Amino acid sequence: MAYTTTLNVVRSAGIAVAIENELLGVGDGTSKSYDIANGNVIATSYTLSYGAIDSNDLTELTETTHYTLTKDSGLVLLTTAGATAVDTNNLYISYTHSPKASDTLIASYIPSVQKEIDVMTGNTWDTQQSTTEIFDWGSEQKYPTTDEPYVRDYDPKDEIQLRYKGIQSISGLFVLAPGSSISNVQTYDSVGTSYTDVTTAINQTGGAGTQPFASTTAAGDYLYLGSAYKFLALHTLLFTNGVTAGTNTIEYYNGTSWISISATESATGVLNFAASGKLSWSGLQDWSKTTVNGSNSLYYIRIVSDNTYSTEALLNTIYLDQDSIIQRDIPLYQLSYSEEGRVVVPFALPNGKRNIRVDYLHGYSTVPSDVQELTNVLLSIRIFAAITGGSYDDATVFSLGRKSVSIGEVYVNVRETVRQFQLRLEQLLNTVGPSISFI
């Protein structure tokens, strides 16, 4: 979602010139090309219409269906349908143009200015999106009060301040168990109907390597990965990238059967062991522990081979993503949070490094008006800097009699305009709320 439009920018900058019902020409049923009197037409500002000579009853044309417009050069090209519709009527255009800056130039500034605003405000003002934050947690230790008047002690609830504002919902708050390895790894050969425990080989790095399935992979082979804790991601590191025509699947056990997971790959081919990388997935509500080949009861996922491999994959190691190992899943009904990103937990969280994870949704249905104006002001400063160019030494006034020349008038005027924009920028930034790191 763009924070502003080029039309809003030129209007805010005071460089927009509106033209109403400029006559482009008289149609003849076949002519298609027409020139607008001005270039630098601004997107979404224009309408083409036609009507009988000396008539105010105009019919609007539809862009693409009836015409195309090259905004920077001001060229209108009717389609066959458009030329037929105009027939022998007058063709008019209403539009806004900017004599000093093209729509293309202004639009090219918008993405970088949006990023700049995100840095300035410490927030993103875009449509709803998911974010995961990991925190080092260190609660202050509380001790009983022993001095008079012996009032009841009160330990305040723990609070988490999220990075972003516009919080729509908290989708997960977890106490993590960093430092955990995969507890059990089993391969299953569907042809020989046999299991092999490869836990030690998978948990070490730089050994001889392990194949993820049987020595010769077949469709229906399994790789089981079990942990004492639920986990939401793992990493694979390959010695040899596998080559297969199939597409592997990943599953978890829900207490009754194995259910397919929709996993996200950090690189194409991770699930097929065709590339090293990360596999991640959302929380699994009914994930249950089970045993595999006589193992302890663990939370298992299994990767299922879909086909044979023309080149067998060789694993260096597989390890759990340390920011995804869930020691405790805090019930969401116990949390309270504000749109500004303040999360209150009704008990003390355990101390640790990167041990608290919050998954949440944030964003806006529309960009707040202050942020729109802030975007317009920053863009205006850039545009006026471009307009100024080398005008600091332009000669703007001449007298032929007793020669008189005024230098730099454009530069002085633009400089003052930019100064006013900068003052407004400071006001808006204080209203929206600057990032702590930006102050």
C-alpha cells in the first residue's frame, strides 16, 4: 500500500496546475493521435470525454478501452473503439500537470521515502502483515518489604513493547527453549520396511554425512525428526544437493494420523533436499507426541519422499531453529495489548537470552492522514531540491538601459520553501511519534 499518490504530492507541494476541458481536437471517426498542450500529466488526475460542438453534455471515455495516455510527454492515442466513439465530436481532456516534475520522477521517489518514514517513525504504515520478534528477557527481582508500615508487596506484571504499532492481534507468545537439539532421528526404508536410527549422525557437523531416506530413495520413504518440545522451523545443511522429479511433503502427528503441513522454504528445493536452507510453518494446534521405532514419546514431524532421486542427497546436519523451539505456549486470553504495541503478561516471564517470542499481526486499512502528509512533505523536499538544480547563479532580471541583473532568485525562493517544509516535517514527526533511535 503506497503511503501517498503523485497527485497528492504535487498538490501538497504547490506545483500542481489543473486544466479543465482542454480541447484536443475534433474527431473524424478514424484519427487516433492527439497532443495535450502540456506534458508532465499526473496519474489519476485526467479524464477524456467527448461531446457535440457547442454542447456541455459530455461522455467520458474509459482508459485502455478507448485510449492510452503517455503522461510525461502528453500524448493521447485513441483505440479503434475510442476513435469510433468520438466520431465527429469534440475531444476534451481535464487533467493536472506539474511544470517542474514529471509523474515518473515523483513516483520513483516514493518507495525510498516510505522506507525513510518507517525508519523515522520506527513503524510500518502498510497493510496488515505478520511479524515475529524475539526478546532477551531479564525481569527485575522483587524482594519482600520489611520496613514499616509493612504494606502488602506488589510485583508489577511483565510488559513487552513491540517494535511496530497498529497491532491487530497477537497470534502467539512463547517461552523458548534455546540450545535444544533434535532428540531422535529415524529414516524409514519403504522397500525394505526397516528403520535406521541416525540421531547421532544428524546432530553432528562435518561427519561422513547421512542420506535423508533409504540408501536408494523410493516414493514413500520417511525421515522422522523428533523433539521434546514443539518447534516451528528447522535448518538443513547438505553436503550433496539431491535431484528428484518429485515433490516431497512434510507432516505432523495429531494423535490419530499424520497430517500434511504447509511449509515455507527459504530457498526453492529445501523440502526436496535439493538445496540447503530453512523450513518453517505456523503453529500446529493438535500436535501430539508419539513414538517411532521404540523411541521416547516426542513431537515428531516427518518428511515423505515423493519419488526416486537421480542424485541422492547427502546431509551434513539438520538442526532446530533456535527461535522456534517452544518450551511454553502462553494462552492468548491471558494477554492484554494495545494498538501501540504494549503487551501485558499477567505473570513473570523467565530470564534468558532470546527466550521470548511474539508473533503478531499489524498494519492499517488506510494510511493515517498524518503519515500521508509526512510522506508528501518529504517528497516535496526532494522535488524542490531537484528543481533548484544549479539555479543559485541563474540570472532572472535584466535591464537593457543601465544594465541590471538579479542573480539566484529561484534558488532563494526554493530554499525558503524547503525550509518551511522542514519545519512542517518536524511538527508532523512529533505528532506521529519518532523512533527512539531517530531522536
